[in-house]
Amino acid sequence: MKKLRDAKKATGTKEEKKKTTTSLDVDIHKLLGVDYKRYRAVQGAVNALHASKKSTTDTGAAASSPPPPPVIMKSLSGAKKKKKTTKGSSTTI
């Protein structure tokens, strides 16, 4: 992964970069085997997310993200907090 990032950042012509990244992608395919499809799907989703964020910030439009999912809190039965009372503990001088 680091080699792939470095190849994208490297100086050179577009064709050289494409050859390098393609060969690295083939190496990744060999390493991951059957999980390669999942890897590419995740990478595609991440790239699409970054592209959409970049396009909304470039145009200056306000990005309307969906609301966060509701938080479901489990009720803790029998774990109610007791109120502290100061009954009978008065301090008179």
C-alpha cells in the first residue's frame, strides 16, 4: 500500500506512473487472492467519498450529510442512581 501511494506521488510522466501503479495493483491482487474484489470495492467507495467531499468543498456548496444513526441505549434495570440526602447531617456552630 505504501509503495502504491509513493508511486502515485512520484515524479514522472503519466504513462510511467500508470505502468508502476498497474504492476503494484497486480502484486496486491496476488497477495490478497480471493479478497481482492472486496479490497477494490472498499477502495472504490473510499475514493468516491473523498471525491464527493472534494467536489462539495470546491464548489462552496454546503454539504448536507444524512443524520447520524440513532443511538440505542440499553436500559439498565435495577441500576437506578440513589439520590444523596443530607438528612440528619446538619452542622451547627
